[in-house]
Amino acid sequence: MNLMQHRKLAALAIVGLSLTAAGCGNANNNNSGAAAATASDSAAPSSAAASPSESASASPSESASASTPAGNGETLTVYLNDFDTIVKPMFEAQTGYKLNIVSGNGAEIMSRIEAEKGNPHWDVVWMDAMPSIEGLGKAGQLMEGWEPTAAAGLTDFAKAFVPANKAYYPTGAHAAGVIVYNTKAFSAANAPKSWADLADAKYKGTVGMADPAVAAPAYPFVSWFFQDKGSEGGQTFFDDVLKNGAHVYPKNPNVAKALTGGEIKVAALQESNAYTLKNDGEPIEIVWPEEGAPASVRVAAIQKNSAHQDAAKAFVEFLLDPKTQQALIDEGDESYFQPSATGVTMKADRAQNAKLVAADASWASEHEAEIKQWFADRSVK
């Protein structure tokens, strides 16, 4: 898919989000600092999903019968942007339910949900796009008031992201962007060390980042600056970075490819992509800025009118299970992240004092359409 096609999808997403953003607020997610973990966009740097794909039938909720607690082959449709190859066999083996997975990038999944608003085909959405899912809650699309048994095992960091109406639950958080630089172009002494450095003339034309209208974790990255600095401050910051010649790519894997290919020398890159490059022996180094790395929080939510609510609840319980999160860290492509369940061990090579910060989900949802539109207008100039 070329950049124009991504732009079209991004425009559809913006329109959709504008429609879903109306309504009353409900969450109380706060800016948070914390330590260590991973990133994601869709997969490792080389994998860029071109369009939503389905692992089973094209018609998600084909079994309209009432849910049964023990599974019995009932099919649950999950929309997600990562981990599809791991969760499907694990969940099916553990519960007896079948999974029909529809995968795509953030813009693709949200556009699909908006298009199906009058007749939802999904039972659960699970993505690292908390502001967008918060918007679905505001639009009345999510089941509220249910608390999974496994929620008792959430870390204090994760509990801060559970909204008051219990419309979704966090399954982990990762840095939507850390600073990565090519060690052949810059030494540790002259490499960027803070986000403000990306606007320094020393790095003119060398910086790259993902498009917040396309990549699921890129909007959480951008929105933190807008909330932390205020709307005008956020605009000034990104104006300065873009005027310094920053390149904007559809997704983080595209950013990683540009970095290893020499098109850029510095990147605001999702954590998993950054560590994957480093582990592959690429000449890059990772910097966790002292002010913190904006977090992308992956959350799971159940469609309000799902005909498979027992299966949907079983899937959310499964995602919050420490054994599942440990498997995602041990075996997943997006394995660098801070788990939401206690008792899970993060990657040993992840920065132990890494600091995550996150925009308030309700604020980020309320301003999502306008920030994405502002960014799209500026980045194409």
C-alpha cells in the first residue's frame, strides 16, 4: 500500500473518529510514569500489514447462538493489530472457543469498526490505541460495568488506565517512541538525548517518525506532547521538528527500514522495532529520554451487543492472565512491553529504568480528530 492509500485510510479514520468522539467522557486515565518495556505497531520492522486480514471466515459473528461457558466450538471475532499468530492457538486450546481474527493497522481497524457501526461484526477489539477505544466507549459501543476476575492481578501502573465505567482493560504498555540513532552517523556524545533535540539543526533532514493517522501507537505518541505542552506547545514542537526536515512514514516498520537503509539517521521509533534492530546487529543505539517515552497502552474491550459475551469475557480474562502475557513476551514479535499483570518478567535487555508517560485517554480521545488533521496538514507540506 502506498502513502496515498494510507492517507485515504487515514482520512476515513479521522472522519470516523470525529463521529465517534461525541458524547460524555467516562475514563480517568492519568499521565503516568513507569519503567521498562516494549513497542509495537503491527509487527517486526519487516512486516507491514497492507489491509485488514481475517484468519477465519469473512463474516465474523456467524454463529448467533447464545454463548456457552465451556466453548463448544463457538466462534468469537476479535479485531486486533498484533499477536494474532500467538493468541489464536493458545486461546482455542485453553477454552474450546474458536477465534476469527481480523487484523490490520490502527487506521484500518478503526475505519472498519466505524463502517460497521450500525451492524458490528466484532465481539472484542484489542489494540494499542487506547484513545480510539476510549472514543468507542463514548459512542456507546462498548460493554460497561464488567470486571474480570484477573483484574485483581493488575499492576498499580495498569490499574491507572482502567476507566471508571470499566469499558476496557489494559494488557500492557510500551514506548510508542524512543530515540534511536545510527551509530555510524552519530556518537553517544553528539546523538540526540531529548525530544527537543529532534528540532536541533544538527539533525536537519535526518529524523523520521510514524504517521499518527495510520499507525496505532503513533497517535498515543503524538498526543502526549499536545497534552503535556498544551495544544499550542504541541503544535510548536512538531512544527519545529517537521521544519527541520523530519520524514513521516506510514508505520513504524517503514521508519525502521528507512533507518537501516540510510534514508534517515535518527528516529522516534516504537520500542519493539528498536530492540529488534539492535538484536539483529544493526548499527543503532537506543536512548530513553529523561522526560519519558510516550506510552501506547494496549487495551481490550467487548462490543456492547456481542452475541458471544461469555466467550468475549473469557478472551479478556485470557489476555489478563500472567501466563498469556509471559508467552507474548517470550514468543511474540512485539515482545518488548511492560505487562499489566503482576508476576510477569519483561525482556532482560529492556532498559530497567525506562520511563513511560501517557496522555489521559479521555483527553486524547476528545482531541484525536483535530490533532490527526493538524498533523496531516503539516506533514504533507
